[in-house]
Amino acid sequence: MIKKISLLIILFIMLILFIQMQFDLKGYLNYFSHEYFLSHTYKDTASSNIVTGIYLDYRLFDSIFEASILLIVVSGIVYMTTKEGEENERVFIFEKVKISNLLTILSRVLYPFMLMFGVYIIIHGHLSPGGGFQGGAILATAVLITYYIDPDKITKFSLIIFLEKLLFISILIISSLSLLTKNVLFTNFIPNQTSNTYRSIFLILLNLLIGIKVSLGLVSIFSSFLKEGRS
Amino acid sequence: MVIIANLIQVLLIAISISIVFSKDNTRVVVFLASFSLLSACLYFLNKAPDVALAEVAIGSAIMPLFYILSISKQREFIVMSHVDDDYLKNEKNQKGKGYLLLENFTDYYKLKLYIFNDAEKAELKGIFRKSNVDLIIEKDESTNTYFLIGKQSSILMNKLAQLVENDDKTIVVKVKESETRD
């Protein structure tokens, strides 16, 4: 009881601090960057979605470190959950607990639509809300639904981790290609004179790579959680 | 629009308080999922659809899946039996003495009981580490006593030892992890 009450008191103090912060921030508020990004983003980065323009062009360096954090987390979790020594092939009975037919059939119906929606979110990342990370998370939920259809679907962890590393390296290479064409690191490698349609190829490519990488990472985290302690 | 946003904020506060006071783990997970769904609505109303999409996908689909998976792992009590007589018999009319004991024990903690028969003693070495077995049952043929072997670090073993205190034929043995007993 004391724990819960102290937790509630902490939440209440946080609420007061947040309300207080609103009044404190008013002195520092200005709209310089707001106006700058609104007027310059489409011209500079060929992206209608300003958020995508920022994280794939102005702040590409930050996005690379974001991608690397997920890679490090996934490899840490897989390293801790896989056991050393030989693989034990024993399968226990409770792995084959009955899943209700309704759930299986519904997930079979939903699966292609979820995949399609995820790919749509990724490919339209520079035009509409969304992008690599969001679409990748939706793709990962679509793949996780296959566990209801067939629990033994995904078995090769090492392949997934290898693919993820490969994708990360290709993101690095594509984002540093601009050193050859523009003499600047981490920006669009297609020259500024070409039309915006061609320049958005870079955004689509990076969004696609980031999306696949994020979905592979989340799937491998989930399956290592599932396999932990029962191989 | 402002009314809807304020309503959602009040709902968020109510849900977070009920999360703090709830005792059932699965209920807390459902509350967490609904919390992130409502906060995604709030993000959308405040013109941040990108963040709302990420919140819906991560907060209300993937994180509850992780939580439910780990909770369902906590709910199981896995017993490996090296005994091939009536001790662990489970039929409609007659239940073995050991089965009644284990059923009593798992009902107390609301766990699900799984028993695997492994009478040939396939491999005992390092079995705790490899396949997450909570309890191993063995029998000494000469003295007719049963040994319940479990991890020393598990708190549940104390309750089991308490249950069999008056029984001379059943002995609870606590083993350190990665230690074998022959």
C-alpha cells in the first residue's frame, strides 16, 4: 500500500512539474526553425513530408545512430538468450498447445492486408505521414501474426542477424555516397539540378532499407523471447 | 475538438491510476495497450500523425505481445518425472499421491501444471539450464522414498517443503543451479 501511495504522489508531482514547465517555456518560444523548415524543406530535400525531410536529409547522421542502437539491442538480446553448446532438439508437448481455429483463420485473412499496409507506409514515407520506422513496426506485427498460423515458421536466427547487419552497412554506404557526387557526407547523393521526382528515389531507398531492418530486428527480439529456455 | 482532447486526457489519468492499483498482470497489459492507443489519438489531435503511427504499432501491438509472452512463461510449472509407477497417476477416479500434492501446490499459486514422463533418465546433466524444468521427481527403489529436486533460488520450493513436512516418504531436495545430483 505504501508503495502504491508513494507512486501516486510521484505521478502527482510529475503532473505539477509538467504544468509548471508549460508556463516556463513561454519565454523561450520562437518560430524561426518552424518557418525555415516550412519554406525550405521541399526545395532542399524533395520531400513533401517535413518530418521525413528532416530525418533523412538534414539530420541523417542522427538517424544512422538510431538504426545502430536497434542493431546493438537485438544482438545483445540474442547473445543473452541463446545457449552455448550443442542444440538440444527435444520438443516439449506444451509447444503444441491448441490455438483456436477462429484466431488462425482470421490471422490468415489479415496477414496480406497488414503486409500491404506496412509496405505502403514505408514507400509513401516522403509523401504522407509514416516512414521507415513506423512501417517497419507494422510489418513486424504482420510477421508476428504468423506465429498463430505456424509456430515453427522462423528458425534461422543467424540468418536474420546477418541480414540486419548487411542492411545497416548498406544504409551507411548509401548515405555516404554523396561524398562522391557533392563532396558532403550524409545527404542526398542525387544532384540538386535534377527534378524532384528523381531526387525522391534516395528517400524511398533509405526508407525501404530502414523499414526492413526495423522489422527484422523486432521479429528477432520476439522469437528469441519465445525460444528462451525451451530449445 | 478541444472537448474530445480533454476527455482523452482525463481517461489517461484514470487508466494510469487503475494500472497502479490493479493486481492481475494480464489486465494491466490490456490497460497499457489501451493507454498507448488513447495517447496515439491525442498525438493525432495535436497534429503529429507520424508519432501517432509509431505509438500505435509499438505501444499497442508489439509491447503487449512481449508482456503476454513473458507472463505466460511465468504461469507454467514444469515437472519432469523419472518415476514409472502410480505416484503421478492422473485418471478420473484415482489420482496418485504425488499428483494430488502437486495439484494442491499449483492451485495455491494459480500455476499451470505440466508433467513429462521421462522414465529412461535420458539426460539429467544440466537439465535446469537447458529446458527450464522447475522440478524433477525421482524414486529410491530400496527405501521406497520419492525425491522432489528443484532449484535452490526458487521461492516456491519453500512452500513445497512446507507441504510435505509430515510425509516421511517424500523429501524435497534443493540444488544450486548448474549442479548435478546422482
